[in-house]
Amino acid sequence: MENPEIARVFHEIADLLEIKGGDLFRVRSYRNAALIIDGLEEPLRSLYGKNGVEGLKHIPGIGESTRSKVVEMLATGYCAYHDELLREIPAGMLDMIKVASLGPRKAAILHKVLGVSSIDGLERAAREGRIRDLPGFGEVSERKILKGIEALRLISGKWKISTALRCGEAFRDYLKAVPGIFEIVLSGSLRRWKEEVGDLDILATCKDPEAVMDRFLTHPEIKDVLAKGKTKSTVALKSGLQVDLRALDKKSFGAALQYFTGSKAHNVAIRDRAKRMGLKVSEYGVFNSATGKRVAGSKEEDVYKAVGLPWIPPELREMKGEIEAALEGRLPEPLLPEEIRGDLHVHTDESDGGSTLDAMAEAAISMGYEYIAVTDHSKAVGIAHGLDEARILAQMAYVDEFNKHLKKKGERFRVLKGSEVDIRGDGTLDHSEKVLGALDCVVAAVHSGFGMKKGEMTARIIKAVQTGLVNILAHPTGRLLGERGPYEVDMEAVMDEAKKHNVALELNSCPERLDLNDIHLRLAKDKGVKIAISTDAHSINHLQNIVYGIHAARRGWIEKKDVINTLPLKGLMRFLKKG
DNA sequence: GCCGTTTTCGGCCCGACTGTTTTCAGTCG
């Protein structure tokens, strides 16, 4: 078992204990352990492999009991305690508590009194009107359960950040019309630039919060109003996306923004820390616990300052060591858009792009870039009209001409001759050594055989890296969010080899990919492997996707110095030099 | 179950909204 499965088992233990009605602090411990493990950079297996149990001892939130279960799962692939709980509580109840309005207590009552133990059973009971007479339930809760089941079946639960951002911006524009509006901010996981978000959190400050609420609730895309109050409402859109709006007074803006940005685990830690300092943090401000006097609240910076911390960038607020780093003054310097000097992975209409090379270059120039690498597909990717040797040689000649032309115009910008060369099934590259050697920037990537076994895939990629002909390994895990998981590969081994052969790993900025993810980025940084933040643009509009890459990089604690396309052309060319 | 610049025992973030209740428990973020 690996980190995600182990985390899932702890999550389920927490849910099962909660349904069973156990100590809620114990429940929280398991849930916390799951969150921590989910966000761990290094596989538990390798931590355990290197130092045995000792290697697991420094992990915060993992104590004696959970540690022994981790060891058990690594060794045997299962957890006896988890199994034991599943014998007491039907697995279907884990699904039942995912239904909105239904939590562990009510699910337990339904199970105990009606013997319901699955979503289907729950639906039948609700339709037959058997729920309304139960203690704590009524007709309304019965209807809500049916609605909740419907919603659960409808939505996938996760939205790409680009989709959520578009929707959020539309809501922001819509709410701007309210008179006396002060601020409208998209917060929650969107402000943390999480690759996928579960819902949309909007924070508004206004003279008259109720006026904001009124306008919000009449948005034409709303399908259901799930909750509505003076300061807080929740709606479900026709698209299935859920939107929360919180409207508050101006003086609470900073505290509310901090609170509403999350993550939950980060907030709990901040509040816990505040409590120990004799302070109370809520969305209304920071208060002295003894006197009730307000200490901070209008600015987010002041909230952090009040608890003895520097401001922490939203992308880092995932409870992955950011508070310790803040205390020790070693938070990463946030990467800035203007620090990106070029794009090292773009396509043209020679392969499967929609824009010409000239258009791509013009667009890059207008973005203030100093260079782009044109990296069309190689012939193995037939569906993308990949280039054979004759065509890439012709393109290279064209780029030379194009650059000459730019120089004549006094333009400092330069197009680099490149290729997104396919890594074939056997690990060989899809262009000749001669061609690859003559290119400025060789981007290598896997485009087929995603189902390969881990050992085979790792060997395949490492073989390509070892050729000495590759500069950048593109979309290193091959995932497509919501569509295709990452292929099996030993990323640590790939990184070690990349470091040895001066190969950078790509952070693909396409919102469907965002590959590498934050965990791998931190691992790469720790290993000293360089990162190329690229868009894989297939048309001029896609060049703007770099913004997703920049924020994803911040989530991975990546700084300017870790990124090769922050280098000026000269420095970049030195890095790209092969052999 | 975890954890310690009040503590190795006794705490554990904080508040809004809802439905079913006559004062609050459950759910949610």
C-alpha cells in the first residue's frame, strides 16, 4: 500500500468511528493523520525503508497508534483495525454520510432503527416515507435526503480550477452591481489555486451585507438554495457546482479572508496557536480571550501578525509545514508572473497546434517574453500529425530564417528550435541522434503505453533521460485531471536520474494536466532537480495558461531559482547545452 | 489518538444555518 491508500484507510477509520459514536477527538486524530499522509512528499514506504520505524517518528500528527498501523499496512497491505470496524459497520454507510444533510449521527439512527445501510436503501426508505417519523427527522429532512442523493449522483464532486475560476469571475461581476459593495474576493481552495476544487467560496464586504445576499440568491444559474441567512448562503448551480457566499462588515475583511481561504487544517492550526497565546481567532477578527478586545481583523497580514507569524501565501496554506517554515523564516519566495521569461513547450500548426509559428512567436513577444521553444510532436504521435525527419529539418531552417528576420527588426526575442519527441515503448527517442543534437531544446514525453507496469515505465523513462539528448521531461506522470490517472512510475528514481543528466522536469500548466503536482514539485526541489514551467500551448490563447503553472509552482514551494525559464536567454542556453 | 514556552494529564477551533425542537443537536465549512 502507498500513501494515498493508507490515507484513505485512516479516513475511513475516522468515518466509521464517527458513525459508531466514538470519541470525536479520536476521530479527528485519524482524520488528521489521513490529511497529513495525503500531503506527504515522500512515500511512507521509502521513509520506512530507509530508517525503519525511526523514519516515521518525525511526522507530525502520526503518533504511536497510527504509526504502528502504517507499518502494518506497509508490511501486510491491510489494517486489522479497519477490517474490524467494517465488520461492525456496513461499508455502504460510508457512502450514506456523503449525502448532504446526512452526517454520522443521523446515518447511525437510520441504520439502527430502519436497518438502512446503503444509498439505495436510503432512497427507498425516504420514498416510502419511513424516515419522517424518526426522532430528529421530519418531512423536510426526508425531502432533503432525496435531493442530496440526486445531487450526489449528478456531480463528480471535483471541478477543474479553470472552470471554477471562470464561474467565480462571472459571479464577481454579477455582485459588483450591489451599491455600497466594498470587496468581492474568490477565496477557498480557488484562492489557494488547488488543481481541483469542490465548490466556490465567495467573500464580500459591504455596507449592507443583506443587499449582497439578496442579489446573490437571484442569480439566474441557481438551481437550489441550500441555505440562506443574513451573512451566509449556499446555493447549487444548474451545472452542479456549489457556491457559498459570506457577506460581512468591512472591519472583518482580513479575518474573514483568512478564515474563508482555508485550508481547514491550516485554520485549525492557526486557531490552536492563537488559543495558546491567549487569543481567539474567528472570521470576525482576532480577540483577546480574557478581555474580548479586538486585536486584529481588517487586514489578513494583521491576523498572521497577531499570532506571531509573517503573512503566508494562500498557495502554501495546506498544513504541510508552512507554519514551522514561517516561524523559522524559511517560507519560499513566491514566484511572480514577470519572472517567467519564456515558454519552452509550445506547438504550432505543423503538428496538432491551431496557430502558426509566426503567430505563436508574436503572441509570446506581446506577453513580454524573451524566447519560446517550438516543440511540435514527432512522427510516432501520428494522430497529432507528428513531424518526421524531413519536416523537422525544414522547420529548423525556417526558425533560423525567422530569427534572422527578428534580429533585423531589432527584436531581442528568439525562437528556439525544439521538439516534443516521443519516448517510445522501449525508451528510445523518436528522432535521430543527429536531429536531437542539433535542436536547442529537446522536450521528451510519453504518449502511449500508459498501462505499463511501474518497473517497465520507470526503466523506459530513465533510458530516455540517460541518452544525454533530452533537456526537459514533459508532463512527467501523464495524468489528465478527471479523465486519466497518472501512470505508474517511480518518480524518485526518475528525478535522481534527471538530476544526474541535467534534465529539467516540466510543470505542465495546462489546467487539465498540472503535471507535476505539488507533492512531486517539493520532492524535485529537495533533490535539486530544475523545473520548466511550460504551457504546452496548442494555440496562442493557451499561452495564458502559464498563470496556472505559476500558482501550481508556488503550491510546490518552487522559487525563481528552481525554474529554468526564469533565466535570461544566455543562462538558459547554457543549461540546455547537451553532453 | 495526539500533544506540550501553562500541561506527560487534560485538554483538543469557531461560528452559521437548519429542522425539529421549546433550548438545541446535527451538519457544514
